[in-house]
Amino acid sequence: MSDTTSAPAAVTRRQVLSWALWDWAAQPYNTVILSFVFAPLYLQSELFLAPGQTEDDLSGQMGLIIGIGGFVIAVLAPVLGQRTDASGRGKLWLGVWTGLLIAATAALVLVEPLPSYFLLGAILVAVANIISEFANVNYYAMLAQVSTPSTIGRVSGLGWGFGYLGGIIMLALVIAVQLAGWFGLPQETGLRLVAVGCALWTLLFCIPLFRDVPSAAPAAGRERVGFLRSYVVLAQDIRRLWRESRSTFWFLLSSAVYRDGLAGVFTFAGSIAAITFGFDFFGVVVFGVVANIVAGVVTILAGRLDDRIGPRRVILGSLTGLVIVGLLVFLLRDLGPAVFWVGGLTLAAFVGPAQTASRSLLARLAPADRQGEIFGLYATTGRATSFFSPVLWGALIAIGGSQAWGILGVLLILLVGLVLTALVKLPEGAG
């Protein structure tokens, strides 16, 4: 890593691309491990069922373990971000978390297809999720180093778009290897080796950031204190945020609500495709590839729109589109798979712009010397509400009697987030 302690006077194209490639490098964990392949198709399959268990039981246990990991993130993320601001070691810690993410992902190859290994697999997935969130705190905080007020939207969109595209390519590679019969290996062995492939991908493509993007200088006037004392400082900073930047305070809360809805759209997309619309395994994975392509391309383009009309309008427009299209998917579900192909891909096109514009808006609102801390709070508030979508998803299914009703639970979260965000008053020029 570079020993440079301050950002350059001018941001170069190479630095921007190198920063964006980290999103490309880290995304296979979310797309391949967590969402589409390892966790749902291997770890929660009949291979890991103990006597008397069902796949629903495995899914519930996985959710509980990941939920515990979410609590760890909520407790630690803002303090870690705050300490990074004070020390100026954001790049160093991003390197540490990236290395640990690679190790945790590769370790999934040790999860043999036996019920006694389920707990190990679930814990490793949850640990990787924790590490990924910690890494994102430092990565997001670097956005201000590789952009200017006039380019922050497009740079953020470029990174998020690269992330989607990286996940797409890894999914496509998994499909290709599966069609090749896993090169003669048993399918369960091939699925375990997918984890190693994701780890190697992250290792290869994270290098440009650490080579080309300089470290930030320690924040001026930020006191370096012990770990436990950091919580006292954090409480003081939150009070100061309330007094001096109330718009940032309220945006953190409102975005936490709709970001949980955005996560729900992709979390349950595969399940809706398979159960409500009758997609087979290959259909679900192909839909995942196409959905990520659409999301990635539109997100990159939306970054430019962000700089033209402001991130707030992009967020509000995207959330409005999600609610309307999602409701149409629910109402027209009896017309068959074509409804989900059209509606699902349209939903994917709205999710990415809302996500990247949220990051862009927060980077505009956060004081220059508190980027790490504010993005730590961003991670914390998002985790604090992460149970909303799953709970409403399950509750609406129980009330309606079919999985399709769960769609309304996610839409309700998005609608509440839309209303709350519309009520947030931003300082002039921020969004």
C-alpha cells in the first residue's frame, strides 16, 4: 500500500477506475455466495438436513445467524469509522477487511455436504457479511477522495455499476461451469469450489485501489481515544450531528427504511421467481444474471443523472417507480412468467440508482473530516432496520395465504421510506 497520507490535488481517471474496481472485486460475495448460489442452492439444500428438519428450518437458522452478525455491525461500524477518521488509516483498514473477506470466502470450501457442517457454513457466511460491511465503511468514505462536488454522483454510480457487472460475470462463469458438468466433479464439490473462485476474484481485482488511490490524511481536530472511549465520543458526535446537521441525521434514518426495502427486492427476487412464477433453477439464475446486467448499466447511467438533477430526485423517482411497478407485478401475477420478466427487470433498473444516489447524497452531506464516521452510522442505521422487510414479508404471506402477498410487505417498506425521504429538508445545493 502507498504511504501517501494526503489526497492528490487533482483526481486522475486511473484513481477513479481503481476505486470503482474494488466494488467489482468484492461483489461476488453478495451475488454468488449470499444471494444466488452458495447459500441458497448449497448450504440451504437437502444435503444439510438433519432428521426431522426441512429446508425452511435451515433458512430460519441462517437468517438468525446473519441477524446476529447484523447486530455486531450495528454496534461496531460507527466506532470503527470514527477511529479511521481520527487516524487517517482508512486505506489500511480497507486492506485488512478485504484480506479477511477473501479468507472467510475461501474458507467456505471446508463446508462439506453434511448436516454437522451447516453451522460452520452459516457462521462463515455471517462472518464474511460482517467483514464486507466493515470494508464498505472505509470504501464508501474514500468516495470523496476520488471525486469532486460536480462528479461525485457519476463516480458513485460507476463503482456501484462495476459491482453489479462483476457479480454478473461470476454468475455467468458459474453457469458455464455447471453446463460443463463441473468438469467431472460432483455438483456439491463444484459448489464448494465456487467459494474459492470468488475469493481469488476479490484478491485479483482489489489490487488497483491499493496501488493507485492514496491514503487520506488524519482528520484535523479529531481526538484519538481508546476503543471504549470511542463510544462516548460517538454519542457526543451524534448529539452534535443533531444540532449542526439535522438534515443528515434525518436522512440517515429515512434512508435506513427504504434501503431495507431495496435489499428486500433482491433478497426475495429469486424466491418469487421460483415459487410464485414457476421458474426452474436455470431460469432463476439466468434471471439473476440479466437483472444484474440491467441494474449495473442503469446505475452507471444514473450516476450522470445524479450530477445533473441531484441525488434526492433520483432517489425519490426510483422509489416511486419501485412501488408502482411492484404493485403491478402483484396485481398481474396470474398472467404468468412474462409479468415477472418485464416487471422484475424494471424493478432491478430502479434499485441501483436509488442505492448509488443514497451514497452520493450522504457523501455530499457528511463533513469532510467525518466521512468514515458518517458512513459507519449509515451502515448502523441500515442494519438497525434490516428486520423490517423479512418480518413484513412473512406476515403478509401468513395473512394472504400465498407467497405473492409477501411482495406487498416489501412495497410497504419502500413506500414508508419514500414518504420519510420526501419530508427530509436538505441544505441548499446538497441534493
